[in-house]
Amino acid sequence: MRFSFLSLLRNAFSANENWPEQWRSPEPKPAYDVIIVGAGGHGLATAYYLAAECGVTNVAVIERGWLGGGNTGRNTTIIRSNYLWEESEALYDHALKLWKDLSQQLNYNVMYSPRGVLMLAHTIHDIQTSKRHVHANRLAGIDNEWLSPEECKAFCPPLNISDNIRYPVLGGALQRRGGVARHDAVAWGYARAASALGVDIIQNCEVTGIRRGANGAVEAVETSKGTIRAKKVGVVAAGHTSVVMGMAGVRMPLESYPLQALVSEPLKPAFPCVVMSNTIHAYISQSDKGDLVIGAGTDQYVSYSQTGGLHIDMHTLEAICELFPMFRRVRMMRSWGGIVDVTPDRSPIISKTPVPGLFVNCGWGTGGFKATPGSGNVFAHTIARGEPHPIAAPFSLDRFTTGRLIDEAAAAAVAH
Ligand SMILES: Cc1cc2nc3c(=O)[nH]c(=O)nc-3n(C[C@H](O)[C@H](O)[C@H](O)COP(=O)(O)OP(=O)(O)OC[C@H]3O[C@@H](n4cnc5c(N)ncnc54)[C@H](O)[C@@H]3O)c2cc1C
């Protein structure tokens, strides 16, 4: 059923008791053309674009937990495209353009809100790197502008720009098209639209093995619901990518770290934009419910535990209190962690693999939510054609052997 004014009205008259399920929950078929491992935003978007743009509808998305329960439902939803290198600009801006009409395309309100992302500078080095980004972005036709401390304050009135704090604000880079979206709605919207096009979404079904034939090519996945055959498998398992790819004998250049976030009690609208500070490491926005959504840094140790060190949260809160003194007495309600998969150059991998029929989309680290539509879109085309989509081509797995890295680590320091 499409959401429309009429359908809302009709269901209002029946006390909203007749809405159909948003997506089907079928038992797995014995075989599919394509299996996607992982029903996060990226996996679901891939399935949707396979069906909607590539004509491949015999697709299953296999999820060991519930859809959107991984990093997709745990992130702080910052969206921007002002990365440094041309390859990254092309990928993230492709996503940003898709965000614009995503609610209309999916017929589902993903609450994309381009309220502006302001990235603060606190040192001379910050100023130099931020201005380098501004110039590089403008050359690529991507909006990004440099603001003085006073202009930062005008854009974000709660910001403390006095110079009696540990790291005074020396300016900031602003991308006005940047913003936030509702993470759950993104997963639900893609799931609903993909399911309507015939994609089977199979939750509570863990992939436990990847079976290869005599010629080395992918034949099937072993799951907790039995063997499911497919000649093409796309692994989109975020923090567990190394584990799943290990099942096919492929070693990945990834490390997995816990990354934490926390939310405050709800407040009246007080914070108009998104602010990030790489140097003192804090980022903050206010959700439409009113809570402050605050992101911390990764733990220093690799781990598969979805909780991180308390001292990391405390460090972030100290930074928030210094930058926004009006929040000093706000109570924090919840904190949680997700497992992020980090590559050596802090750029993602969207690629074929040495195993015929096996594709991988991973390495988004701390910043993949913003790329969800673009990532799913180019990965779907890569799987369907068996050759990389032009935007995905630089993000191949073999860049770690050829040395053609896309080093956003040095460029961005933090990649949310
Ligand atoms: C605290 C935090 C804050 C963040 N903030 C931002 C931000 O502000 N902006 C931004 O752009 N990005 C942010 N990110 C990063 C972003 O969340 C991720 O890059 C993105 O959501 C990854 O999406 P995904 O679909 O690849 O992964 P996920 O949503 O994690 O989906 C992977 C799925 O694979 C499933 N899976 C794993 N193993 C198996 C198996 N064996 N069988 C079946 N299924 C399996 C998992 O259960 C999971 O549901 C943040 C991440 C965290 C943790």
C-alpha cells in the first residue's frame, strides 16, 4: 500500500488497524540470483537498486539479527559530502544527491534534513586542512565554505567562541547541504520498497559459511535456516565483514572497533545544525524528538563488543560542555556502541573479490551512514554487471596491493 493523504485518511477511519505489514517475512527459497549478507542500510539499499534499476528481483537479504539493528540503527546520522579526494567527492556527493529525493522515491519519510554541517577548527593545522578541503570541494563543484568564529556563532548560536577555553574556536567549514536523516526510517524505507519489488528479507538467519565450487566460484551460503544457493553473493556485514569473508577464504584489510554514541533527555528545539570538532572529538545535533545526539570516538582497541570505554564518552562530554556551556546540566539518557570496520586509508571497499561471484561492500568505518543510498546504488550495478560501477572502481579491494590508496585518514582525521 502506498502512503498518501487518502491512505492516511482511510486508515484513520479504521483506527489504524488495517495497515498491512511493511515488508514480507518469507522463509528462504532454495536458490536466488543474488544473496546479500547483512540487512543494514547498505545491504537493503543494494537489494532495492538491484530490483529497481538493474532488473534483478530474485534477491534475498540475509540478516542474522533484525534489519537495521547493526550500525545503521546505532549511528548519529550525520550526512555530508565534503571529503578531500576526487574519488570520495564523487561517491559521497552521488549519495547526497540521492538523499534529496529519497523520501519521494521510496514513498517513505526518511526525514532527511539538510540543516548544515559545521566542522570546527581549533588549531592552525585545522585551519589549513579545512581551507584545503573548502578549495578542493569548490573545484569539484561541491559546496563548502569557510566561516570566521563570529560567523560560526551566528550560524550556531549555542557555540562558545570565547578564547578562555582549552581549544578556542578559530573558524569552521560549513556544508549547507549536509545534515541528518532518521536512520531507522532509512532501513525501513529501503526494506519496504525492496520487498514490494520481490526481494526476500530473511531476518534471524545467520550466515555461517560460504560454499565454493570446484572452480573456486561461489555456489551457496550456509545459514542457520539451511543452505541457500546463489551464483552471486554480496557481503555487506560492516563490523563483521572480516568474519564473513573469512568463510570464503578471503582475508580483508580491516580492523573492527567499537564506536559509541549517546543521547540526552529531550529538550525544546535549541540546536539548529550539526557541529563536529575533530580536534577535541565531539559531534552533536538535535533530533526531531528533542534529544541531543552526541557521537564519541572509537575505542583504542579492536573488539567485537558493542560497548565501549566510559572514558571515551566522558572525554566527548567534556568537549561538548566546553563548546556549548548551556548543555552542562543536561542529563544523558542512553549510550551504546556499534562495531565499525576500518580500512588503512579510511575509505570504503566496494568491489569484486578474488573469488568469482563474491562481492564486498565494507570499510565504511565511522562514516558510512551518509553514503547509504550512493553505496547501495553503485554496489547494485557492480553486482549486476559483474564489473565495477565507474564511481565504485577506485574503491576496489586491490588498491591495497597496487598502492592506489584514497587516504581520507590524513585528510579527515574523523570521518563521520
Ligand atoms: C556510534 C556510531 C556513530 C556513527 N555515526 C555516523 C554518522 O554520524 N554519519 C555516518 O555517515 N556514519 C556514521 N556511523 C557509521 C555508520 O553507522 C556505518 O558506516 C553504516 O551504518 C554501515 O551500514 P551497513 O549497512 O554497512 O552496516 P550495518 O547496519 O551494521 O549492517 C550490517 C548487518 O550485517 C549483519 N551481519 C553481520 N554478520 C552477519 C552474518 N554472519 N549473517 C547475517 N548477517 C550478518 C549485522 O547483523 C548487521 O545488521 C556511525 C557508526 C556508529 C557505530
